[in-house]
Amino acid sequence: MPTRTKENPLDLLQGTLDLLILQTLAFGRAHGHAIARSIERESEEVLRVGHGSLYPALQRLLKLKLIAAEDGVSENNRKARYYRLTAKGRAALNHEATKWERFSQAVARILRPLPQEGK
């Protein structure tokens, strides 16, 4: 099992990406590229968000009404689709973040340092 570093970023699982998108949009509306860059930057470049994963996730979240979209113009003066968190999305974010916290704490307990050999 290889260790991932900034030079070897991690790919995201579907449910994890959805949660990270919701968390990113909790700070305000953003277009797709800005969402991907925010996740990458906040993870110190450990997590990689490919467009082949990002846009299907955004469509899935739109269909579930966890986010809403509107057309606008990007900082580069280009047409862009901006996404924002809905009230339903904020509730889902709170619920899923709590579940993720419990899950990650449980995994951390299992992965605690191994005992030294011979002790």
C-alpha cells in the first residue's frame, strides 16, 4: 500500500468528495474549478479532484437538491456555473460530517501505534 504525498496525490471516494464539496460551499458560492482548487489547497495538495469526478458529483448533489446552480461570469470574464449550498445541503453536511468524524475516530483507534516486538 503506497504512501501518498504531495507528489502522489490521493484520489477521492465518491461519498468523501460529496462531503468535501458541501463543506467548500458552506463558505460561499463557487464555480467548479474553484471548488476543486479549494479542496486541493486546503488538503495541502494531498487530495486531487479531477473534473471527471467533480462534475458528476456536482450533478448528483444538484439532483438531490443539496446544492443549487446559477450561471455567472468568472474572475477571468468567462461564463461559469456557480454552485451554492441549499438549506437541505447544510443539514446534510452537518449530518454527514458527524458520521465522518465518528468513522475517522474509530479508524484512528484501530490504527494506533503497534506494540513493539518482544514486549
